[in-house]
Amino acid sequence: MSLPLPDHLPRQLDVSSNVLSKFDSVTLQSLNSSFASSCKAELDESIRLTKTQIHDRICADSSSFQRQLSSAKSLKERLDALSGHVQTLSVTLSDSKSGLVPVLLEALEAHQSLAQESLDADVLSDSLSHLSECRAQLDALQKLVDTGDLPPAVVACHALNSSLISVPGPLKDASVVFEIQARLRVLSNCVEELLSDAYTKSIIVNPSQVIIKPFVLVPRSLKPLPLSSVLSSISSASLASHLSTLRRDILTHYIECSFDQPTSLTVSTMKDTSGALMHVLGRFPSSPNTTDTGSPLANVSTILDFLHKQLFPTLPSTHKHSFLRSLSKPISTAVLARLLIPGLPSQLEALPAFLKIAHKAVDLEDKYIVGMLDASSEREIKAWVNNVCTHYERQRRSHILDFTRKLIVQSISSSEPTFYAQLSLSQDTPDKVRLAPTDEGDAWGLDDDGQSLNAGSRSAPEEENVWGFDDNLEEEKESQQAKPVEIVEDDPGDAWGWNDEEPVPEELGQGEDTWDDPWGEEPSLSVVTPAVRTVPVLSQRPSADSAPATQRASRPTGSTSRHPATSGPITEPYLVSTLAKSIIRTVEDALREGQELSSSGTFSTSPTSTTTPGALIMQSGALVLDLYRAVYPIVAAARLVRPGDVMKFSNNCCWLAEEVGRLVAHERGVLAMKDKLEECKSALQVLADSWYQDGIDKQRTALCDILASAKGFTDTSDQDRYDDCEMAISRVVREIRSAANAWKPILPKGKYYTAVGAIVEVSLQRILENILAIPDIPEVESHKLSELCRILVALEGLFVEDFSESSFVVSYVPSWLKFSYLSELLEASMADLTYLFEEGALVDFGVDELVKLVRALFADTPLRTKTLDKIMGGHPVR
């Protein structure tokens, strides 16, 4: 291969290239004979020059040329000789008659044909031999089937099938093989059918009998077949199906049925009509009056003994272990679900007999389920029996809670009967419940020495009877606690213990407020007139009779003592639902039952148990209270929208809290539950207080909504606006009286007056805020507002028990005096206002409130300015 010429060297064009270039550039006009002659001359000249150069080159090195020429001639001669030898060899090898290759190929073809014939003969011989063997096996199998010798027939079927699987390749698609396979399937199915028929004849299970025959005679058989050989010969899938059916029938007709109904079992050995021996397990229904609860376990033992002796030894090893294990779990489950769990008694007296049955069940599990059926069993029966105490207590707890739930739900379906309980005031009772103070000082800061006392310190001595009960009230209370009486009264006021035999004073019916009193009280004639501090009466005002004289002229220094001195604790009756009594009785029964179980020694304390016997049942007592707190507000939601029912539920919770405290303090054996019961007591007390407060708050909200319709009591000079405001205040009075009527027969007196005082207080505060917020009050509107305020004076009758005495409204309505003076100030002159301020009668008003009121009532005059300066200097110190 010539090397390429580098690009930097000049290229030498040959003659042909030059001539071709000239032809390429010639045109049609310049292409003529002269152009062709010039090109030919150029080519000739180039050829001549080339020959000259060759000749000169040879002449320049003639010796080398001659040497190369002789070498070339020698090579030519040797090449010709070699070509002759190759030609001769080719003829020797490839000649069609005498050549080596054709002769060799012919010999190889002959050898191949002979080898193929030999192979075909061998394959034919092997195929015929295998077919002959299969035919012999098929004939032997047919003979075994015909003679009824089924176990060897099964072996022959397997052997023939193996032979057909290993058939030589040339026979795989042979029709004779397909025919043998078809006959084998027919015979195998026949053998399987005969074996299944033999199984059904040897093992018979029906609701009345279990029959097991050790030997069975099949058709065309010369001798009976053993049951073990039948079971070992039957196919694995068919045997598994038969054993599954057998397990189901035994469990259904004998194991489970023994627990579901009284049953008697018998075991016998007899011969059938053909004379074959058979073992029979018979089942017969027992008398329904049979009381032996241990007979089901005996029946299970009988069944397993029968099967262990007659059936289990005949099972093939491939299926025996799995069949026995398949019986283990259902039997354990049946013992638990059909005997022990349903038979768990609900009474302590029945537990010893039940524990005997439970221990028999454990023995059955040890001997049969673990020892015979499954050694790796989890021993569920023993685990359950070891915790039988826990199971018993959980069942009792479930029954107790379910009974409580039904009790609560049933109480809603009809009107609840009630009784009166006694609220003891000898403990830490709120000050407002004890009305009579021990301090006779001036609570309004009007004493001459200038020392003011806290108005909230009005409390009665514990030995005084604030409500004026008779001296024999404690004896009545003790008799009621000894034997509570359920009362449903049309007039519940009798429960307060008033002297019904005393005549009603005439002045009782002549008071300003004659609304129906649900307590049906009669005034006590032995009360003491409270001490008062007198303030001069404003006789200049024509409307001075708008408020009671005792309020216009004086401020009380304390409330009236209404309890005579007694040697026992002070109590107040209040209404409680008998459902609460049923709840606390259920709690007591649960605690007592737990104590009895703990002290009975029926269950020994397990070293692995974290609780002692009876603890769970005793805990159910606290759960009963929790269930009542959770369920009753839900199921009684429709009822608890009424004011009276709200307070009754509060009373129920309060009474339950007291009773739980009594249980903790006096019942023996509840120390283990003391903390939980204390927690329940606190929760019940909180629930009682919250529902009590919620009942008050609902009334407060309703009253505020009513007063909102008055729109701030503005523009009362307009008759329509005045009518609207009057209607709003009248509705407030009606609503307060309605709530008081609903609460009075339910709440204890202290709580009753506190609740009524709270809703009266919020009404007065809202009206005070609205009136004091009016920037300008003309004279006409001031008279109208004063008239509206006097409407609420009728509410003072709610806080009067004896009309011969002053009311104790100020003990429960802190804004009462402030509101009463507001009605007077609205119609008072500047001089009257100044006089009241200087006398300290307006201490309930803030300085800023008085300044606003003066500016709203009076025109801007020097006198008003002087009065305002005096007021802004602060209240006078007394």
C-alpha cells in the first residue's frame, strides 16, 4: 500500500490527468481535430519519455536487473512444478471412482445405516419389554380388584402409575399407553370407591350411635379387611375429607351435645347381622331434671376413651397427629364456652360446687387434651380456672352495672318517687345558708365609732336554729334516717316540719305579696325582732310609701336567727329522688358482696394475681356512681331543661356524696376502696354544685334576655316605651316567682334563698346599670322609672317567713337597698339627696355613680355644682 503524499509537498500530475483536465475545460466550439491531435501527440510523447526512463534505469543497474530477472524465472518454474503436484493429489482424493474421499464417505454412510437399524431394534425391544411389564401389572391389578384384595391393589396402582410415568419416549404418544392409562384410572377409581365404601361401613357416626368395626367385608373379597389397612390404603385427600367429617360429627353430636342437653352414654361390643364384630358408643337423652353438672365432663371422658381404644390406633401415622390436634382445640373451647363460662354462678353460695366442676375440667384437660390429643396444648381451661375469681368478679361487675343502667333508664320512663333527706348544717356551710349573725354591729359602716364591719360576716351560731324548726326535729330526722320513707306529695311544704296545728295569723294574709307559697309555711311566733339603726325618714317625698318602711328608714345590722338552740346538728330537709336511694343501695350491696367474697376464703390469693378476691366487686360500687353521673344527664336530658328537675338532680348528687362519705366513715372493710370512694364523693359534690349553679345561671340568662327587651329603659316618657319596660319588669317578676315556686319544695332553705337571691340580684344589677347609664333623665321619665322600680318591691315577699318581722332580703340580695334607694332618688329633690348622702344612706352607690345620677336628674345650677363637689369629696366617715 503506497503512502499518502504529504500536503506540504507539491503534487505531480500525470499525463492522463492533464489530458482529462483539458477535455473537461474544452467547449463544443473548441473541440476539433487539431485539439485531438495535440492531445494524442502529448500522450505519445509521455509514453516515449516513460520508456526512455525505464531503459535508462535498467542500464544504470544492469547487474541487479539480471539477478532479479533470473530469480523471477526460477520462481516461475517452481510454481509450475507445485501446480502439477497439487493437480495430481486432487485427482487422488476426489476421483469419483478411486478417490479417497468418495470411498470414505460411502463407508461412513453404510456404517450409519447399520447403527440406526441396531438402535431401532434396541428401542423396539425396550418398548415392547416395558409394555409387556405394564400389561402384566395391569392384569395383576385387575385380578386384585376382582378378588377384592384392596390394599395390595392400591400398591399395584401406584406401581403401574410409576411405570406409566417412566415409559420410554417413543411410547409417550402411543395409543396403547393412553389405553393403559385409561384402564388404570378406571381401576383406581374403583379401588378408591371400594375403600370409601369400606370406611363408611366400618366407621358409622349418627346422632344416636358411633359404630367402629375392626374388620370390614368388601364385595368379591374372600376375607374381611382390617380397618387399619383400609385407612392406610385410602388416598390422602379422601382420608382427610373423611376424618374432617368424622371430627365434625363427633363434636356436634357428642361433645357439644353433651354440654347443651342432658345426655347418657353407653359403650358396648356386639355383632352385626353378618356376624362382624363392632364396638358401639350409644347416646341417650337423660331426664331434664338431672342436676349433675359434672356429667358432660364424664361424657367427654367416655367419648375420648372409646375413640382412643377403638379408632386412634387404626389411623395412619401421616394423619393421626393432625387429627388428634384437630380435636384438642374444639373440646377445650366447648368446655369453656358451653360449661364453665355459662355456668359461672352469680351467687357466692354456688361457687364451691362450681369450683369442683372447674377442677374436674382441669383434670380432663390434663388427662385427655394434653396427655392424649395434643401435648403442646396451651391449657386454656387451666388458665381460665386459675383466674376464675377474676372472671366471677367481672361477671358480677357487669351484672351490677347493667342493673344500674336499667334502673336509671326505667326511672326516666315515669315520674320519679321522692323522699325528703336532711342536709346537715353543722359542717362548713356557706355564710348565706346561716342567716343569723353573732355580731350585732352595724354592717353598713354607720356606727358612731366609725368602725365598719364586713357585710358578708352575717353568720349564725351553730347552736341556733335559723329556720325555726321545732325542738323535736332531731328525733324526726333520726327516725327518717333509720327507715327512709319515700314520699310523693302534692304539698311538699309539710316536709319542712312547720307547726301545721297552729292558726295562721291574720297579718299573714294581709301582706303586700300574697303569691302561693309551695312550702305552706306558718309564721313562727317565737322569733326575735332584729336590731336596726334608724335613719330619719324623708317625709317630704309623696312616694315614700313605695318601699317597706323598714328599708326606707333603716339598715339591718344582721339577719334574724331562725333556729332555736338544739343539742343536735342543725339540718334542713330537701327533696331527693328514690333513684338516688336505689343507687346508694346498689353501692352498699356491691361493697358488702365484695367483703363477703374476700372473707369467705372461697378463692385463695394467687401469687401471680395483682388483686385480692372481692376487689373487683368492691370497685364496681364506685363504677355504679360513675355510671350514674355519666348516664343520667344523657337519658334525662329532656327532663333536665326544667328548673325544678335541675335542682332535684343537684340534690340527688349532693345526697349521694353525703351517703358515700357515710360509707367511707362508718362501713367496715372499705379501706381498700377509700381513695376511690373519696374521689367519687368529690366528683358527686362537684357535679351537685355545678348543676345547682347551672340552674341558677340559666335563670339569670333568661332574665337578662327579658330585660334586654327594655332597651336600657330609655324614653319612658313615651307611653309605648313605658308599656314595653313595664311588661319586661312584670315578666321578670313572674319568671322569678315561677322559679322560686319550682325550687322551694326541692331545695334546702339555705340553697333556696341563695338561688332566688342570685336571680333577683342579677335582675336588680342589670336595671341599675341601665338606669345609671342614662345620660339625661327628665322629670317625667324619672317618675316613670321610679314606678317601674317599685314593681320589683313585690319580690321582697320571697324573703319573708313571718310578716310580723322585717324581711331578710338584704342577706341574699346585696343590691336590694341600693335599688330601693334608687327608686327614691329618682323622685328626690337636691336637698333630699344631699341629706341622704350626708347621713351615709347612699354608701352602696359609688361616687362616680352618684355624680352621673345627679347630672342626669338635675339641671346645671350652682346648687348642683355644690352638691357634686360634696359628693366627689367622698362618702362621710361615720
